Amino acid sequence: MAPPRGSAAYKKKDGTLAVSKGGQSVSWTPVAPPRSEPALTLPVSSITNLQQTPATNLKVMLKIFAQAPGTSTSETHTFTFTSPTTARAQADAIRDALSKTIQVIKSGGALPAAPGGAGGSSAAMAIASAVSSISRAGADSNAWYDDEKLKKDVELQQSLLRSNPSLSKTFMESMRTKPESISSSRFTAQFWSTRIHLLRAHAIEKNQTRGAYNVLSSIKPMTVDNATRLSISKEQIQLIFNQHSLVKRVYDENVPKLSEEAFWSRFFQSRLFKKLKGERVTEADPTDNVLDKYLQYDDDAERARQLMASHVPHIIDVEGNEQNHSQRKGNQPDLTMRPNSYDRVPIIRSLNSISEKILSHVAPNDIDPSLPIGVDEETFNELALRDLQGDAAENRVILNIKDQSRFFNSDKESGVSADALRYAKQDPVKVLRSIQSDLARVCSTTNLETAIGVEDDSDSDDDDESNPKKGHIGSKASLSGATAQMLSAIAQQRAQSDDLSASSSSFSTVQSSSTSGLSAAIFDRLSLTHATTTEFLQHFWSAFLSGDPNRADEIGKLFETLNRAMDRIKAVATDAEAERQKEIDKLKKQVQDLFERTGKKRRMDYESTPGGAKAVNQLLAPTVKAIEVATKEYKKALMEQSKDVG
């Protein structure tokens, strides 16, 4: 593609403005004399800014600001495009090409200083390299979307293990008890393949950075050794400059005269600091002959320009309506509708200004960026005075039907409805008998319980088990079963959500339901055993279902590991039962001590003491069943293979 160029006048002389083939410079060549050398050449790396006349202006001009190396000032070069038909298109093409190259340089790319250097890469290669580096940087910043990169990021995995002690304990225990046939790299890959979501969440958490905040309100002096000291970092100083342009101006004008330490010490004790912070300045505050002269300067001098650029509707702009509808005479408007001076409510204006500056750097997530800037359609509809609008034009879709008779005429062939045809197929005698039997049963008794089959005198427990009867809705057995089911569901929900604990002075055996009556040490062992067993089950099924004959030895080792996992579960159950027995002995001793002191013997249901092997087996029942299924499938496959070999 040819580089953009166009006819342009420079310093009232006609010529041609063109971008070089490599895109590293822009040059202007005069028309006369013919075939002359470029009179002006500007490297793209020296361009600091570009300005172009708006599309509504008939005169198309492009202003280029260039700063030579080693200088602090920028030179301005204005080019007026003279083509009668394509002046705007030529200017746009040159501006877009220069803007794209400048953006590449600012993003970290490097362009050669001069074209055609011997041994140096071309400008096109430099631009391609810069663009590829930008794409790689973007890919690195979004690396958490790629599962393969997450599984290979060892540093991220180690960081997650350090931040999650429970996961680290599971990983180390699984690594310690894994079969020798499984290499560490394979085990690690399998371990993290099932925890991609944890790696992704941790990567996103690490890439999050703290946003802007009201830095002046967070800086507070501290008293150390009867002396007031203030600690401030470089990041906080940069935030102060970004949020308060007046402080940056004061710093630039006075720091060469004052030392930096003296400037900040005087600033945080001055009236200017209190004003920017939003506090009221009083006569008792200390004065400063250097900083007090800036009290009359407005820190938000650009506020009026921002309001004009933000297109604030006059219906909600209190200060903007003052010039159109003044109420200086007569009754004053409400207090909330009066524009107040800065001195009356400084804290409100200060907080609003800081909040506006902070939010201006936050990209909204509920606005389409392709929409035009200004009042959106929803806000316009809310602010519109509908009473002054005329009637909206009707926008109807006209439906033209050629033959309307087939939509409104009834079915001439049948002449009867579908319900009449369905009722005609029923036997009237059977229908009448059914109605009569229902009426006779209802009218014979006024007791509705008898009508629906409820018998209060019956005892479902004494029924003959050899001749079971079909349960009737509303019978005593049905009601008892429904009650038992409801109570069981309530107990399960309570065990999952509540945290019931008994005081140490009582004899209640109810402990924390979240641990099912197990102690913290036993429950931690139980959780760790469950996690490692689940990990080895995943390894087993991954190898068993792979169909790879080379992994037969690995499957055998995993089978032995699952058997050892069953032994570990039994060991945890044994220790839990021993712990439960100690708790029962403790309760018995308390009952005996109570009897010796008061002579009263208290009955205790020691069988209801929670915990023990029963709780362990109940919690790990799904895991034990999974191990049994895995071992059964392995034995079945081993037996079939032995038959084939034999």
C-alpha cells in the first residue's frame, strides 16, 4: 500500500506533504523548482502533538508539533491542503498514519532515527516488532484466559499454594503419598488440571491494582517522641499532583527556592492544605507568606470548561440557569436550589470535586462506548416536557387479507363442537351411576374426615403386616410418614446451616454441627484424607480410562494407593471413636461428681454423643463407595485380562 500524501501549502508556498515509505518521517517538498529535494523533514519520533481543523471548517489545515532532541520547546508547522476535491481525505489519511506510528512508539516500540541505515532494520520491521510486542504484552496481561498457560505457570502455582494453606497441605500430602510410578511432573499437571478455576481467580487477584483515592484525607500526622512527624510516599505525591493541579503549580514555582522537605512540611501545616482538604479556614490557623498567596486561586479552574464539554442539561444545571432565569427579586428559591459560595460548604464542594476527578478515570461498564457523548436517549426522555409535545404519529402495520371468509365462517361440515363429540362417546348410564354414588357417599355423613377416608380410631401399627393395605391420602399412617419426613428434612437443614454448641458447664453432648461432633484435629485429618483420596481417585480414573497399555503398572500402583487410602480412613475412624469414648468417660465422671455432691442421679443417653467412627463413616460414605467402585472395576478388568491371557 502506497504511503499517504497530499497537496499542501507551507508558509504560503505550494508543495506536497507525504509520509515516508517506512512511516518513520513526514516530509514537505515544494512544487518549484521541479524535482527538488524535501525542504522540511520531521521524524515521527520528534512529533509531540497533532491538530486538525474540524470537519465543519471549509479550510483544511494540519498542525504538527515537533520537538528536536536536546530542546525543551516544540516547533509548530502548519500545512494547508489545497486540493479542491480530496483535501479532507488527504489530511485524514496523513493524520491517521502519523497517529498510528506515534502510538506504536509511545507503547514501547522503537523506530530508526534515519531511513535506509546500513545494517539497521527497516521502519516497517520496527513497526511490526513494536506491534508484536504490544500484542504479546496484551496476551500476557490476559494470560489467565488460557488454561495451558495457567497449568505451566509455576510461579503462579507457588503463589497460590502460599496464599492457601489448606490447598498447600493437600498438595504436599498427596505428593508424599503418591505412588512411585507417577512422576512429579505428571502428578503436578494432573493436580492443577482440576484446579484451573483457582489459578485463574488467583491470577486475576494478583493483577488487580489499587485505584485512585482521596489522598489528602488519608495523610495523617503521627506524634513520635513528642514531635509531629509525617510520612508520605512518592505514589502519594504523584496522586496529589494528579488530583490537585494547584499543588503541582505551587510546587513548580517554589521548590527550586525551597527544599522539597521544607516545602511539604510547610504545605501540610498551611491554610492551603486545609482549603484543598475541604476544611474551613479560620483566623487561628498559622499563616505562610509563600503559600497563602495561592488561597485565592481556584484549584478547579477548568471546571467551567469541563461542564461545557459534558453537555449538562440546563434543567438540572443550577448555576447555568442563573443567567437565563434570575430570582434576585421576590421570594428566594429553596436552599437546595441556590448556588452557594465555596466558603459556605467547602467540604461538600471538595469531596464532589475529588469524586468527579476519580470517577473520570474509571471506564463505565454500563455505557456503550460507540454511542455519542452527551445526553443519552433514556435521560432525554426523562427530562423531556411531554405536555409540550404534540401527539406522536401513529405507526401501524396495515394487514391486508384477501379472503376473510375462511377466518370467520364456522365449520360447515361437522356443525358440532369438539366437546360435544367427546361427550357423545361416553355412556350416559355409567356417568349417572358415578354421580349418584358420589352424592350418596357425601350426603350419608357430615363428617368430612370420614368422607376422605381418615379413621381416628384406627392404629396403623396394629395392622396385619401379612395383609398390607394401600395407604389412603389422609390416613394416620400417611400423616405420620409425612411428619417424619418433614422433621428429618428440618434436622438435615439445621445440621448444615446452624452451629449449635453447648457450654462447658452443662451436660449436653451437642457439639458443633459443622464438624459433626468431631474435634478440630480429627476433622482436619478427615478433610485432608478426603482431599488426598479424591486426588488419587482422579489419577486412577484418568489412567484407567486412557486405554494406554503402557500405564498398566501405574494403574496397579494407584490400586494399592486406594487400598492404603481405605486404611487411612479406618485409622481416622478408630481415633475418632477413641476420642468419643473419652468424651463419654468425661460425662460419666461429671454425673458421678454430681451424684456425690447432691445425691441426685442424672440420667444420660451416652449413645447420643456425637462424633466417633459413626460420624466419620457417614461423612466419608460417598468417598468409600467411590473407592469400592474403582477397586471393583480394576479387579473385573484384571480378571478379564487374565482369562484372555490364559
